[in-house]
Amino acid sequence: VGGKYPLSNACGQLGQSYQDYHCSEAEKHMECPVDPNMSISAVTHAKWYGAPAPLFCEPKTDEQPHSGFWDNSYQCNKGWANPPETCDVYEGQKAGKFDQSRPYASNTGRTDVEGCCWWGRGVIQTTGVCNFGKLNYYLGARAAKEGRYSKYWSVDFCRDPEQICSSSEYKELKWISGMFYWMESVQSYDRGGWRYTVELARFVESGMQGTSFIDAVSGIVNRGCHNPPCGTGAVDGGHERSQNFKKVLDTMFAGRPPDVSSPMSSSNFQSPTKPSSPSKPIPSSLSPANQTQTHLSLIVTAVALSMLIISGD
């Protein structure tokens, strides 16, 4: 914004507000409460020249009632200055500094980072109070507290969402969170006449041509709808996902689109217990229906991979 990076981008970028990513009324009981006193700094961040420091959230105080910006053009290595200056905000920093001297608004007008602890984390960038709340409800501390089985009973995703990236005990969480979102929110998507399983079957049965299917899935992952721009804006990284999707498909099918000779209802589609080999053509001895089912399974894998390849925690 104006050539600078508002610190309030932690609250939401590209016109978004992550703490307002609420669940539906039916699932509202799962979402995380917003704690204005929460203070968290991100574990990971960009490393290019002058890249902003890690995102952070913290309450407003009398001494610091607003958030400023990151000045990426500032030359911080000044050993000759009196007193000398060094780039010491984060390891490997080459330029830039915080400027908290005045409020600096994001493109949503936000000038603070209070309660803004819900930025994306993990391989598919789990974001917002609803998604973190669902993780906690099904897999985390809340499930254990309410008497349900919990794989990660000691992890409270609502009190410390950064554990997706920072946990030394459960390093797989960055992947688990991504696959949980994929299964819970993407594969079950059915809105506005667009149903994931139906469109997946249609894409396979029509010879896997064009980008409309991957573009719609990209919209679901990145903006929550299959036909963006929706309430949260235009898709970011759509072209890259489409290219990754093609790359994974070419690898799985050895560059030869499969011949699907028999349509198959999406209601009959079931994921196999073991993934098929990505380097071998589909055996011709399989029945047309089984070939289609195998192709569908491979496409599910390919779409998921294309989402994960472009994301980072």
C-alpha cells in the first residue's frame, strides 16, 4: 500500500479480514473466539531483499495504540554510522525496518493488529477463526476436553494457531492441517450448482481438457468459492496452480491423457486404500468403470498436489 507494507496485513491481505472468516450457523459452535490479548509472531516469512519481518499480532496499548508499516527500502547495514546500525530484526535480513511512528492503514483501513492472529499457516495456508476452530474441534485440545478422541490432545489451535508451523513434537501438523482442510472443505464442496465430486467426474469423463475444473478448485481453496471474485476477492496464484496441476497430471499419466470409455457416477466414486503408481499407465485389463475410478483417484491426488506445491507455511 503506497509502496510500503502495512503491519496490519497480519489481519488480512487483499481486502480480507481473517478474524471475520466465520463458520456457517450450523458450525458456528466450532470456531475459535477472538482474543484481543493474544500475542503471536509468525515462525516463517519471506527472505528476499528487504522482505517484511514475520507477521505478528498484539493488543493495543497506551504506548502503542496503532500499527505502522515495514519500510523495505531502508538500508539497515550501516556499520559506519554513529551509532552503528545492523539488520537485526530477523536472521538473514538484508534491508528494511519497522516504522511505528504513525498509523499506516492496510487497504481495508485497519491500523492495528489486535486479535489479528489468524493468518495462513501450513501447506495449504489454513486461515481464519473457522478453519482453526474446526481443527481444534476435531483434532485438537477441544476434542479431548469434550470427551472425543483427539490425535493432538495437547495442541490448542485456538490459543496458539502458530503450532501448525512451530510444533517440534508434531512436525507433521503443517501437512495434517492442509489435508484436513482439503477433505473437510474442498472435497465436500457443493454450492451454487457446483459440486466437487460431480465436476471431478465430468472433468475425467470429458478427457481432462481445459482449466475450468482446476480454476474452480483454486477458487475454493484460495477464496472459498468456485467462481471468484466472491466476497474475499480475486484468486491469487491461480495460473501457477493450473500449471502445477498440468505438471502433476503429465507425470502421473506419462504425458498421455487416459481413454475413459465409460461414464461413472460420482456417487460411486471411492478413493482407493493405496495410491496407484504415478509412473505406470493404467492397465488395460481394468474394466472401463474401474479405469474411471482409478483416474478419478489420481485426479484427486493431482489437484491436492497442485494446491500444496504452490503453498508454503
